[in-house]
Amino acid sequence: MTTADGVMVPPELCRALSRLAVLGLAEQARRDGGLYPAPGLAELLSELSARGHAPATLEARAVSLGSGAAAEVIGCAARSARRLAAAGVLRAERAGRDWRIDRDSAEDYARRRRSAA
């Protein structure tokens, strides 16, 4: 269903839709070496995952980043950004061989890191 704010996804479809999209991303990553489709897809997956049991209104939000881009935001190596994602320090989802790291999470971590220095 389409609303003025975005698309409403019934809660019972969120998990199934999320799984299908993740499978499609993984297959695409295997084929093209990890290049990502439109940035909106990562946001969609994040919303579907977060709202697996509640109606999801998909609105424009901060874009998720690959580990290299997140590393630039944080000021560290891409390998360190992947480790932070794997450890749960950064909000992130595995996408193929890489991580999709929430931009807000990376920016918050960078701010905390700068203020601690």
C-alpha cells in the first residue's frame, strides 16, 4: 500500500521480503564482486529488518555505507570498520562479503572517538 510518507508493508511480509532482498544482494555480490545496487535498497533492508513485527513505513533515512566509506567517516582502516561491525559496535548488516554500516552509527562512533581523544 502506498501512502503520502512512503510504502506500507504489512508486518507479516516484512521478514519474507527482507530475506528475498538479502538473497538477491548476496547473489549479485557473488556475480559482480560486491558492487551494490541503488542506495535505497540498503535502507529498505534496514527498515524491514527493524520492523519485522510491526507495520513498516519506508521513508528516506540516512544511507548505509560499505566498510570503506564507513572507515572514511570514522577515520580508520576498512578492516577496522568491518571488525567494529562484526563486534556489534556499529549497527550493520552483512551483505555478501562486506558489511552495510548504518551512516548514523558510523558518525556517532566517530564523534565519540574524537571526544575521547
